[in-house]
Amino acid sequence: MDFNVELSKRPSKARVLEIVDIVLRDPTQVKGLMKYYFAHTDRLGMIASWIVSYVARKNPKLIEPYYGKMITHIQRDIHTGIMRNTIRIFEDAPIPKRIQSKLYEQCLEFISDTKMPMAVAAFSITTAMRISKPYPELRDELKEILLLMDNHGTVGFQYRRKKALKELNSNS
């Protein structure tokens, strides 16, 4: 598949899902998709990340070898849609131990950054909660950060924040 041609077209959810199906049927396409994901920090990278997020939700094993590099990638000056779609993967996909620390720290940065789009911060809350569950010291750290974000963000962000705090308080 020529991702340059496909991703340069006007994106639609229907077309994204068609490409996802192609990649799932032919996993050799993953390498080309990921090459495109890492090569673009703009709108085209955002579209590639949209596809990657759906592929990862349907078959995480296809994308897992790229997780470490993906976390490094979202620390760059890139389209916030790439950040959002990448963090969204980890709301559901298994998170290997080898990346938990790096991903957790990145999520805390996204949650604390008042200039970060709220969708990125909200997905980061869920991901950080998943990582922190078995670690009391991480739960305490996350709770402190969430308490500081009391008057910040959208209704969606505040909903996730309050839900996370309720869970953190019940597990204390």
C-alpha cells in the first residue's frame, strides 16, 4: 500500500477503517504504516496515528514492537492529534512493563500541562491510572497531581479527573 497516496487524500472515518482492515489482513503493511507515523509530525502523521490507534486496539501485538519509539515520538513538537491517538492506544491495550515508567512520566506531563489539549490530558489520566494500580507510591503521586488540576480543563477532563480521584481514594 502506498501510504503517501492514501493518507494524502481527504480523511474520513470510513476510509481509515478500510485501511485498518487492509493492515490487519496483511500485517506486512504495519512496517510501512509505522514508517509513515514516525516520518510525519503534521496532519499526515495525525492521520497515520489515527490508523495506528485502531490497529492497536484490534490487534495490539502488531504495534507493540513500536511502543517505546512511539512514546519518544510524542515527546517531540508534533501535531497534538498524534499525541492524542497514541495515548488513546494505552487506555485499552496491554502495557508492557518495559515501557510503563516512561509512559507514566509522559502521561503526568500531559496531565500537568495546562496548554495541552484536554483530550490528550484526559486519555493520559486513564492511562496513568492503569499503570499506577499496583504501585501505591505512583497512585499517591497521581492523586497529588490530579488534586492540583481542580479548576482546570473541560467538563470531560474534570469528569475523568474526579472519577480517577474517587478510585484512588477508595484504594488508599
